[in-house]
Amino acid sequence: MLSDKSFPVIEATLPLVGSRIGEITPKFYASLLTAHPELLDGLFSRSNQRNGNQQQALAGSIAAFATHLVNNPGTLPETVLARIAHRHTSLGITEPQYQVVYDHLFAAIADDLADVITPEIAEAWTEVYWLMADALIKLEKGLYAAQANTTMWSPWRVAAKTPAGTGSLTFTLESADDTPITPALAGQYVSVKVTLPDGLRQVRQYSLSGDAGTSRSFTTKKDDGGEVSPVLHDDVQVGDILEISNPYGEITLKEGDTPVVLASAGIGCTPSASILRSLAESGSDRRVLVLHAESTLDSWALRSQMTDDVERLAGAELQLWLERPEADARKGFMSLHDVALPADASLYLCGPLPFMKSIRNEAINAGIPATRIHYEVFGPDIWLAN
């Protein structure tokens, strides 16, 4: 809870700091990575530093947290914190690193707002930071403790590398040592670490796309804008060893008998496919509505898996949107305006941010409460602050 002393200061300065955070965070990262270049080796994404996504992600999380404290006194934004905590633990973030981040972040704030910052403003924003940090540290300790092992990275052997739609591949892995395996939940993801041609190690998260449990398979699109997927596609071969994290991610199928709506676009179909597979494997009698948008039918990475699983479920239905339609697909981009959404449905979203924002808004307008809309974000989460 934000203190009575800090609340009016944060309320008054939030518009200013919020408007400047986009300029503050690049200074912060430049300072941090100059002092700690090792953080780029196997932790921070170099491509996200270049395109600004890392800065946007930090800006979005700080803005969302501070805005929540002002608008909802006495509570914490649990959804935002859970998403960040899962992402952090999938990368191996440790408690001491929060102090390092604080030192460089607040030096950047002081530099950018030198003309207006006062000791009172600095103290209030320090409180905001540590409220957020302490909440994340607590969540992350619990997530680490829930794993079947204390190893951050385990070796997994590539057992198969299979084409999965135009420009995509599915990697099927098998454990390469005796590290205890944490059973994955449908919808979760793992971090994959590879060595780039220049020797730098980089990490990317991939949703598990097949069966959950102790197996591991994920599907990647080569031209996703990062540096990891091209290495996986071009350089990693069957029999090679990959470093894989334990499974993380809070967007998992909730138990119950209410209807499920899975809405995805492009390679965002991977967590939907995993959830759909778990429903099919369990012989679920829940009503399941699968909505997917793609550029062409051949581009649909997990087309066979998902259509097969829909056929296996008596209560499942598939609706498809294609930019260049064929078969029974609708033309253009997905819209819920003419979709009959089941009453009491829970909606699971994954895809590009504009897609998720549009479908989330349409779902809320259609009467699905925000509390029953779940989504996975791989990238900056700025729109949560709105």
C-alpha cells in the first residue's frame, strides 16, 4: 500500500513521470548495460534493446503499477505482477538484481527530471519502485520453489525438427540428463537459450505447443524479429542440445465445466493449441470455440494438430479468418461482431498486441467480464496501463 505521505506526490507527478518514462528508460538501460555488459549475455534481449521493446516493457510496467496504486488505493495489480514474475523467473532474475536496477533507474530519473525533481518526489517514486520490487520478489520466490528442481537451465536434446506451416518449425525435445522435470501446464512457455554466430548467448520464450506434462515441444516462426528463432531454424539440428528453462506462465486453462473460447492470430496459436490438446486428451465435454486468424491457410503453423483436436471434441467448433480466404474461412481480420459467444465463457487470447487489444475490447462489449479474459503477452504490455 502506498503511504499517505507519498500518495499525493505520486498522484501529482504521475502525468509528468509517465510522459517522460519513455525517455528515462533508454538512459537507464544505457547506464545499466555499460556498467553490467554481462546482462546482455543470456539475459536481456539484444534485439529488444535495438527496437525499443525492452524500454517500452519497463515503461509500461512502471506506469501500470503507479497508476493502479493511485486509482486503487490499498491494492496491488496482481495480474500485471503475476505476468512479470513469470517472465522474470523464466529468465532467472534474482533478488540482488533489483538493487542494481534501482540504482541505475533512479539515476536516470534524477538526470532526466533534474529541473523539477525534489527529495520528496524522489522518495515517493522510490517507494513505488520497492513496493513493486518487493511484491515481485515474493512472487518469484514462490515460483522458483514450486519447480521440481533448483536448476535454472537444463539440457534438452532436439529429437525432431518438423515443418509447421510456411516459415515455422516445431521442435520436439527430450531431456538430456537426470534433472527432475517439472510437469508443464497447457498454455505455459519455456525460455530457450542459444549462442549466436558472434558468440553472444540470447534467450527467447516460446509457448509449449504440444502435450503438456513432462514432454517439451515448441513451434517457432523464423522471421519473428528476434535473433533466437533464425538460429534455431538455420543452425540447430536434430541431436543438438538446447538449454531450456523450467515451464512458466500464468495463462493456463482454468478447471471447471464452463465454455472455453480460444482466440489467436498467427504464431499466437501455440498456447491455444496446447490448451486445445489438453482438452482433447482429457476427453473434455466442455463447449470449446476455437477462433483463429491467419494470412493464408498454408501459414497456419499448427493447422493439422488443431483441426484434429477440434474433431476429437464433441463440443468443439472452429472458425477461421484468412486475409486471402479459401475453404470455409472468413475474409480479413478476426472480429467478434458476428460470433455467437457462449454464455459464461472464458476467453484466452494470444497474438500481436493490436489483435489482442481489439478482440479484448469486442469481448468486453459483448458481455464477457474482463476477469474472464486471459491473454499472454510476449513483448511490451503498455496497453495494460490504460
